[in-house]
Amino acid sequence: MTKKERATFVINTLKQLYPTVPVPLDHKDAYTLLIAVLLSAQCTDVRVNQITPILFAKADNPYDMIKMSVEEIQDIIRPCGLSPMKSKGIYGLSHILIDKYNGEVPQNFEALESLPAVGHKTASVVMSQAFGVPAFPVDTHIHRLMYRWGLSSGKNVVETEKDAKAIFPKELWNDLHLQIIWYGREYSPARGWNLEKDIITRTIGSKKILAELTKK
């Protein structure tokens, strides 16, 4: 198969498996999504979805969030890990949203990435899932699978994102990045990988990649 044929196989298989694409992080608007994505750094989505209802019951908008102290925010989000950095980020970005954007989450990459504790991946998720702007946030699942599928030899998520955007049609990016995440979790995990279960890697993975995986 050519790279284009492999990409087409991925697209068609994922459409069959995930005709509707659920968003992993529970949220009700751009602000709550931004906070949830920030919390998800080095933390599972399941854990984040357990913590955000507690946090959002006290503050689901920047105006209420800054009524809390950094310490109060940290106490709530502690189970998500990296709580000192994340709590300062949440408090700081909430202030900036009020001061610069009338309490609204800005709808462009540059403004989002200038916020405390918000990197390119977080900004991409918000632009994609909150505002419908084509983006391709790359997490560890996508990074792993793009390599397994011979669609990227990227050494880091920046290179993998570039490769994904080059091979997949722009109008599919927003659904596709989520479909790949779900597929990675259910069919092609980093640990406990099963060749029979992973139809995409089994079909389009190179002999070299399959040999690497079966050795583990």
C-alpha cells in the first residue's frame, strides 16, 4: 500500500468503528473545556471527569474562578497531578480572560497559547472541539499510532502533527484526531497490545513495525 492508500484505509475503518465521535472530556462551553484540557496534562480523562464536576460546582466561569484562591483551586484539582502549576494557570488565565477578553475564551491560536499553562495541544483541542476550527491535536495515542501505521516517523508530537495534517484531508481533522484517540485506547494500546484486535495495524503496519510489536 502507498501512504495515501494506508491513510484512506485508516479513515474508512475509523468511520465504521466511530460513526459518531464522543468528546472524551466533559464540558459545557469553551471555558470549561479549556480548564478540563489543561487538567488532563499527565492525567487520565477519566480522572479529570471525576474532578471537574467538583471544581465547576464552585466555579464554571472565570468570574467565579478568581473568587477562589490558588490554594483552594489546588486542593480540588490535586488528584489530577501537577496541581501547583495547574492551579496557578487556571487562576491566572481566568484573570486574563476577564481583563482582556470580557470573560470569553479567545477564538484564535495565538491568544490561547499566550495564556498561562496553555500550550499548542491544549489550544488545538479548544479550537477544534469548542469552535470547530480545523486542528489536529496530537497526544501520545496519535503519536504512537501514526508511527505504527507508517504514516509518520516523527520523533516528537510537533513532527507527527505536521505529518498528520499533510496526509489527512483538512475537513476530517476534527473528527479524525478523536477517532484515533479512541481507537488507540480500545484497539492499539501502548501496553497489552493484541495483533488480532488491532485491525488497522495488522493490515497496514510494515513487517518491521509488526516485528517490533510482537517482540514486546
